[in-house]
Amino acid sequence: MSKLNDFLTEAGLFFLATADGDQPKLRPLGAHMEMDGKVMFGVGDFKDVYKQLAANPMTEIVAAKADGHWLRYTGKAVFETDPKYAEAMLDMMPNLRDIYNEETGHKMMVFHLEEASARIIPVMGEGEAIDC
């Protein structure tokens, strides 16, 4: 997992694809962490991305680094039920506590991918499958 998490960290920003009915949706995200041997991602419970993943958990994440290498990470989003994951995500990104708190009523929903595959791809070539 570290290679996957390290790539996402170096890229800084990644894109998450979902489906809204028959319409694909793509949005930039940055909230991720490695915990308990999994790369975790965070989205708000009030956002369309959460509703789309709940309705159809199949997703793909793509990130690119300045050197032209890019990552494709595909799988099934599985939301964590233990609140320790949301707390850890908010500890990593404390500015998000302004959005996700009891006053706003918004919750950070954390998920990881299962039945997943990941590949780091150079500018030219097929790339390298990495463990996920």
C-alpha cells in the first residue's frame, strides 16, 4: 500500500470517477491516508460523490505526477463504520473540521477500495501493477 499512498501524496491531487445514473462524474480530491494496511479516502456525507458511491460503489481514481507518470486505481468503494477512520482523516487535515463537525451536522465518510487493481504508468509504456 505504501507505494500507492506515496504516489497519491506526491501527486497532491487526484481525480475520483463515479456514476450518476448513466452520467459519468469526475471530481478532484486530495483527502487520503494509509491506515491499518489500507489507503483510505474521505468524502462528505452531504455531497453527491458520497450518494453516487453509495448507489454504485464501483469507482476509479487517477493521479498524475509532474514527471508524467500516472496512476490508475480501480475497485469497489467500501465505507468504514469505525469512527476512528474519520477522526484520523480529520487529524491529518484539521482545516476540514470547520466543515465536518456537530454544528454543521456534516460527517466525513471514509472508504477504501476492495476487489481493486492499481497500475503506475510511465509516459510511454504499459506500466507496473502495484499491490493494493
